[in-house]
Amino acid sequence: MDKNKIVLVIGVMLFLGTSSYAYTDGNEWAAMWWKGDNPYDQSINSRWNDPHNWFADYKLGPYDTVIPGPNEIVNLNWGQAAYPPIIDNNNVGAARAECNDLWMPDWQQEPNKSFTLLMVGGELYIHKDFVIGRCGEGSGKAYIDIGILDLQAGAIIVDHNLSVGGRGNDFLTLTGGTGTINITGGTITCDVLFIPEGNSASGAHGTVNLDGGIIDANTFTMDANGFVYVTGGNLIVDGNKISQINDYISSGKINVGAPNYTLEVVYDSDANTTTLFATTDCGAGADLYSDCFIDYKDLKIFCDNWLAVGSNVADLNGDVIVNFRDYAELASQWLTTLP
């Protein structure tokens, strides 16, 4: 073989072998982008496990025929997406949503536009890192990556790092992005929780609104632009981290998410875990939002549970269904302040 051709082949192999995308066999690009625009069935434009909603690099297979697997890097970006993804109870067991890395987004292509992943059930398994809001502005990149995770139910497992606000990538962009987690139910389990991963110099920003559910991390760290707001649920960290979490509270990084709440930090020596949560004396009667005042916030929660059957926070008269009788009870307490 010609010497120049040999040099060229070796150079290409080295490039692919050291690329951050090379996960499948060391010399294949293995990245997938969310497209969210099924041309055949508009009703499933947000379904994670529909292959028509994905665009894959050329090495992974024919266009529109694959969904992410454990070896792929997934980039959720508004560059080509018509609809954001939703993970639900269709994504369980063998049909769970999974990937190697999840970047949400990376290299945002539109200004002031966030990308939101909604999870209302099912399972999401990330074999390496989950970065929400990966990069800031940089050489050749005009916009900040803004990512939002809305977790209402289901389970997310991250084997390595969960970064709420990334530190930037290694391709000309060393400034950080902006990430937010809104959790009202479900669970997140990870090795390391960064809020954010970057620091004040990188410009990374991270916010967690903990209104329910559980976040369980082996280790946990916050930087200058990281904030946690708690009204419900639990943040659980391995080891005795009472001093660390109290320092975050004292410095204003961890706060209550609504008036009339009090932060609590408890160490369980048997489990060797520290739990952060919030308590309140509010929440009686029609105070569904638990802010000691009956107003539109309580009405919204009531409407979200309309005609629900069984034990329910909006079942105000205890007849195991949310209907007009409960609405009458809410109306009778409208605009009242609890003691």
C-alpha cells in the first residue's frame, strides 16, 4: 500500500478511536439525535421508543430504523426536533429508555430555547453520564444550552454523574450550560450529583425544585450557581453529610420552596445516609399546595386530580372520588388563610 495512504488510514483510525463518540467498538461513531417528527403517525411524535423520532449516525443503521441502546450517546437538541420526548409506562423492562450518555442539550442551535424531557412513568437507564444543559457560549457556538427534566413518575438510574448544569465540552466550548430538574414524583438514583458540574468561572447554572419523589446520590456537591428548593420529597446522600448540607443551607444554596416550610436534615446511622426534606404545618383541608392559603394554586392541583378514584389529596370529603362535592368544599374555603 502507498505510504501516504497508510498514514491517512492510521490518522483516521486514531481520530475515531479517541473520539468521545466512539463507544460501540472503538472506531464507530455512535451518536443519536432526537428528531421528534414521525412523518407516519403524528400521535407518537413524542414517544421515545419509536425509531422514526430519531436520527442516527451513519454507522448505526439505516435512517429511521433504530432507537438508542446502551452504547449510544444521545443528544436531545432543538436543532431538528419538532416535539420533545416523553418517557412513560411504555418504557419498562426490555422496552426501557436507555443510552450510554445523555446530553440535554449539547450545542443548542436556537437562542433562548430550552429543551424539556418529560417523564410520567417507565424507566430511563443511563449507563454513564446525564448532563442537563451541557455547554455555554464559545468559539463557533452562539447560544447557551438550557435543559429541563420534568419528572412526575418513573425511575431514572444514572451509573455515573448527573450534572444539573454542565461544565462545557472539549470541543472549543469550555463554558457551562444551564440545567433544571423539576421533580414531583418518581426516583432518581446516581453516583455523583453535581448542581452544577461547572463552577462560577465556567458560568454553569443548576437548579433542583424538589416537590416530591426521591433523589438518591452516593455523593453530592453544589457550586456557586447551584440552588435547591424543597417543599416535598427527599434528597438522600450516602454517609453523614449533615455538616455539608447545613453549610449549603446557611449559604443560601438550599432553600424552602414555599412559605411556611422548614428544612430538616437527618442522619440515619443504620443506613449510613443523610436525608434532606421539608416539613410544614400547612396542608389541612383544601390547602392542597400546602402554603397555608387557599387560592388558584390549590385549584390547579384539584383540577389535575378531577374524577380521580381512590385515596387522593383532592378527595376533600373522603368519599374516594374527586367530584363536585369536593369542589364545593374547596369553594367554601376559597381565599382563607390557615392559622
